[in-house]
Amino acid sequence: MLQGTVAWPETAAEQYRRAGHWEGSCVFDVLSRAARTQPDKTALVCGAQRLSYADLQRDALRLAARLLALGIAPLDRVVVQLPNIPEFVLVYFALVRIGAIPVMALRAHRHAEVRHFLVASGAKAIVVPDRIGTFDYRTMVEAVRADAPALQHVIVVGDAQGDQRAFDSLMNEPPSDIERRALDAIHPEPGEVATMLLSGGTTSMSKLIPRTHQDYVLNARLCAQAAGFDASTVFMAILPLGHNYNLASPGLLGAFSVGGTVVLAPSSDADTVFELVQRERVSVIAAVVPLIVTWLSTDVETRCDLSSLKVVQNGGARLAPELRSRLRERFGCTPQEIYGTAEGLINMTRLDDPDEWLLHSSGAPVCDSDEIRVVDDEGKELPDGEPGELITRGPYTICGYYNAPEKNLEAFTPDGFYRMGDIVRKVGRNVWAEGRKKDMINRGGEKISCEEVENLIFAHPKVKAVTLVAMPDPVFGEKACAFVIAHAGERLSFDELIVFLKQQHIASFKLPERLEIVAEFPISPVGKILKRQLRDQVASTLEKERSA
């Protein structure tokens, strides 16, 4: 197994094999099985492009042979930072066919994050678009390249510059017989790392989550089953495919595992989304709270035929029961809550659950072998109904982060349970998520590390002290508010702070959306900042402002 990863104990691995959870499949098999059984079925729709399963397999194999000839070998890490376009799907499947490991960056990530991913993974290559809007990804990669000595190849979807390689140049050069034979000789191991996802943790930068072929195939298969996916499923992807939610929970891989169709939406605008639902007869949409809130504020159901729509899924942050009810009433579909983690455990409400679970709970684990416990601060298991931290282990939950032994000591119990960091209540196998134990802001499903942003703000010369807290927001659930103590005689404006942070090249969703200048922070007897008081303070201020 890739050095720096932690394998399942052999006793657990044997148990999962005997139970049929690990069936010896690799991620590419998800595509190849569908291409073998229904080659002409439409697999992917993006604008005017329609690719069948045979098309996808053919192009992914061609790209895999060309990447192999370029020097991308099994277990090499490749950062993939692409929007939801067909090239993302081709690159992903080409890499897993080689046995190389895609590292799933998001289009919102900038210099600081991309530098970290390249260095932490030891990536040999990165795949980026040329530009999106006014942002040039090629320039960003060149700016961080000197800090990533392992990086040898920059592949650009669009116009390449300098020694960068254009994606089209790889696809337009058919592989030679030697290159095809070289690819045919490669057979990735099901127990080897297939994909590296990014943690949404509270440390200064995301940790790398190594998912194996066999556990990720299981993840996708079980989530597809819990979502009622079958060959008639038409799944719409709006959120980034690089997220575990849209990639395999159940997402793209879940849809492909049953021979369904995936439609890539060009935007989250209600008219765009639901006109596409009408045209492509979409049956399932994966969404998040802010999108659902926005869609429900329109009358789109009176202008579009939504009769094909069966399920609207929600992930990232809990959807309020009244919004789930409104989805069912307004769109005539079933709301499905998906609560889990890129590290493994996925809980889902079932489509035939009673309303008490369907409208209120966060679902139940998708696998019978998922072990879940709710524990107190001392690690003692709590009885059903009492809130505590959720810990878990199972056949698709990792046993450790990549190259992070110190973090693993914090994140995993001595007997191998992963600490989710979430406060939940449990009744039987159903859970009710109630918030984060650690210091993190959940902005519509995007996790913001308070520590990371605080460290950046603290570097401002006018800042004496800073703490970042969540403030309530009707659309995103939470947004970030920075409480700052300025140095004597200094004045810091909100605009000045944002300009400074943008110069640090962090993702835009991490930027604070309010600044409060204070003389001091409330402090506990042991010297800790009482963030709850600050959260209550800004919530009260917002309420007064709304009333005024």
C-alpha cells in the first residue's frame, strides 16, 4: 500500500471481504462494466455534448495511455482542479485506470491551498483549466511551482503556456501500440489508494484522505442503493465533482454504478437548473441548503415541468424540517438528507422512511457494518438520545490520513474509531446532527477553518488579536465574522481587511463577511476566548439590524 497510508487491520479486512463489502473491484471497473453492458446508453450530458458509456471508456483509455507515456505512473499523485466539465470525468477515470491517484482540489482554491496540496501529496502533475472568468489558473500554478519540487507536468484544459501541456494535444495524439500494451499490463490493486479527498477539518490546511479502490466503490454502490438509483436514474450535478458528495455519495460514481445518466448543470440558477430538469428528464438533484432556499423563493415549478423529479438530496449542512416539507409540497419530490464525511461514514434518510425520520433526522448509515457510537468527552459511550461526539469505523472509513501520524493520534481512537467532530444524538441506527464539536464554520456546506483564517488576519500589521466566529445567515446557515482588537491608535476597515486577505490568495468562501472591532475578548477563567458569547453577540446585533 502507498507509503504514508494506514491500512485496515487484517482481522477487519477479512471480515469485510467475507461480508461481500470488498468485492475486488477498482474504480475504473464502474465505468467499464456499464460500457460493457450498455455501451450506447448516454452516460454524460454537458450542454450540447452527449457522451455514451462507450465514448467515455474509449476516451478515458486513450488519455490513460497518453498520460502513462508522459510519465504518470501507478501511485503517482496528480492534483485535479477542474470545474464540472467532461474533461474532469475523463481525467479522473484515466488516472484511476493507470493506478495514479487524483488529488481532488476545488476550482475555488487559490495559491495557498494549491501549494499545500502539491507539497503535501508530492504530486508529479496538476491538471487545471486555462482560466475561469478573470482568474488565470496557469499563472497561479507557475507562481507556486518553485515550492513543489516533485511537480513535473502541468496539463491545461484550454490554452497552455510555456512548457505546460495542452489537454487537447494529449487527446489528439492516438496512443501507439507500445503505449496501449503498456497500459494493458497495468492492473491496479483493489486495496490500493485510488483517490485523495480533502478534509474539511479545523487545522490550518486540509488533510489528505486516502480512499482505496475497494472502499470507494463500496461507498458509491451503497449510497446509490440507499438513494434508489437504477438504470433509469438521471442525476444532476451542480456542486463540484471534486467533493465526495458529488463524486461518490452517491454522485457520479453512484449513477455510473447502476448505468444511469449524469447531467452537468452550467450554473445553480433556478431557471437554468429546472429548465434542464425539464429537458433532460432529471430524476435526482444533489443540492445544499443555500441552493434549496433560493429555489424555494422562486415560482419555478409553475414555469417548468418537474414531473420527472423524484428526489432532491441535501448535504453539507442540515436542512430544516420545514424546508424539507416545502420541497415535497412544491416540487412533488422526496427530500433526502445525506450526512457524512469524506473520511468515510455516510448516513442517508431512506426514501420510504416515516416522516419523523425523513423530515427531521440526518439518516442512518448506508452499511450494516458501519459501527457508530456517541461518546462524551472522556470517550464513554452515551445512551440513545443523549448528545455527544459521533465516532465510527467500517469498511469504507479510513484508518488514517496520508502522511499525518500526529493528526492520526488526534483523529482516531486507540481501537480505530474515527472521531467525526460532530455532536449528534442517536436513536437506534438513526442520527440527528446538532453541530460541530471543533472550531469550524459551515458556510452552506463549505467548511472554513477558523484557525487558518485567524492566522492570516493576525499577520495584518494593524491587528493585535483576532478570533473568527460563525454568525447566522438565512441562506448559507453560517458566515464568518471576524472580531479584531487593533493595535493602539490604529483603525482597520472591513474593506482594508478583505483586500489584505485576498492578497494571501485564499478561497473566496473563506473571507470574513463582517468585521467587529472590539477593545477586548470575553475570556474564561482558564484564559480561553469565549467564542459562544461572541457568536451570541453578533447574532443579537444582526437581529437588531434586521428589526431596524
